[in-house]
Amino acid sequence: MLVIVTIDGVAASGKSSVAARVAQQLNLPFVSSGLLYRAVARLALKHDVPTQDQEALLRLLDSHALELRPYAQGNEVWCEGEDLTHELHTAEVDAAVSRVAQHSQLRAWVNEQLRALPEPFVVEGRDMGTAVFPQASVKFYLTASARVRAERRAGERTGDVDAVEAALRERDRHDAAQSRPAPDALLLDTSNLSLDEVVSCILKAVPA
Ligand SMILES: Nc1ncnc2c1ncn2[C@@H]1O[C@H](COP(=O)(O)OP(=O)(O)OP(=O)(O)O)[C@@H](O)[C@H]1O
Ligand SMILES: Nc1ccn([C@@H]2O[C@H](COP(=O)(O)O)[C@@H](O)[C@H]2O)c(=O)n1
């Protein structure tokens, strides 16, 4: 019986898009761990809290309750009655989030939120199959060339592909510590695969 499916990978490798479709096919909720880190970064920017200051970030979380709401069609993050979701995928948050994610106590807070979610689900991120859910039923790790990822990301947000590629490479460097594939993860280079082909590969590898 499927309990947890993890889909990890580097920035803009297709984790969220693939996880949402895989979860839909498996009739499971899908969980986006990155949204929690993004929400903390957004709150820090909104309240002028330095992302280098772990204690200040923890105090911010104490005074502003964040809630991740996983739905089949996508996740939402709410903060005291306000839906923050539409503010979380911006270049400003992209530039701040990796620094937030480097703090061990912030990571522990995110992991506590994720482990409290009712199973089963598909969960995407960087370290779902390693640090957070090592016991997962089946694990995948997505990669793609930085150029292909930049072209895909530039396709959904306005922006120069070269600048997007440079930003993705920067985020990859900052995220490297928590972005290693689990030894038992199936690695998928999606550079030359369509979204449907990636989803199909994953569904074929999920035990019945
Ligand atoms: N295999 C693919 N072929 C073509 N386009 C893809 C593929 N996978 C994802 N995409 C597109 O690339 C863009 C980025 O995908 P997505 O947001 O799912 O990546 P991500 O890994 O979740 O990104 P981030 O780490 O920044 O949250 C989206 O527009 C998505 O539709
Ligand atoms: N499991 C995770 C997920 C995310 N992060 C950090 O959050 C950033 C945004 O994540 P996206 O999946 O939305 O791109 C990411 O760049 C990491 O800094 C993480 O550390 N661990």
C-alpha cells in the first residue's frame, strides 16, 4: 500500500508540476514543501526581518502562524486568515528563500509541519526522500540542464533566459547541501522529456 511518494529535485526541474499530476493519477493529495520555505521568506521580506537572523525568523513564526493546506489541484499557504500563495513565486522570494532554508531550526519547523500531515500523499522538495521521509514507499529525483530549466521558468515568468539561468545556478549552489538524491531514489533527467513523459515514467515505477 502506497503511503508516501517523494519527488525531489533541483530548482525548476518540474517537481511541482510533476507531483501534482502524479498525485492526481494516484488519487492522492500532493504536498509542496518549498511553499513553506517560500512563505517564511515572504514574511521576512514583508516584515523587514533579515533572512540571516534565525532567531528573528523563529520569533516571526511565533507571531505569524503559517498553515500549509495541501489540495489535489495545488497547495495554499495561509497566514492568519490571509492566503499568501499568490505572493510566493516571485524573483524576490526566489532570491531570499535559500538563505532562510539554510537555518537548521527553520528546517526542523518545516519538517515538523510536513510530518504532521495525514498520510498518504505525494510530497515534493529537496530532501523529502532523505531527511524528512526516508521511509517513503517510492522516491524520485528530477534533474534537467540549467539551460532547459531556465527556458521553462522564463516561459512561465517574464524574464531574460540568461538571467533566469544565472539565478537558478545560484539557487542550486545555495541549496546543494539539502539537495542530494536518496540512494534508493529513481533519478530522472527531464531535459529531453515532456511533462507527460516524466509523469508516465514515474507512474510506471510506482508499485501497484
Ligand atoms: N518535462 C517538462 N517539459 C516541459 N516543461 C516542463 C517540464 N517539467 C516542468 N515543466 C515546466 O517548467 C516550469 C517549472 O516547473 P515547476 O514549477 O513544476 O518546477 P519546480 O521544480 O517545482 O520549480 P521550483 O523548484 O522553482 O518550485 C513550469 O512551467 C512547468 O510547466
Ligand atoms: N525540501 C525543501 C524544499 C525547498 N527548500 C528551499 O526552498 C526553496 C524553494 O523551494 P521550491 O521547491 O519552491 O523551489 C528552495 O530553493 C530551497 O532553498 C529546501 O531547502 N528544502
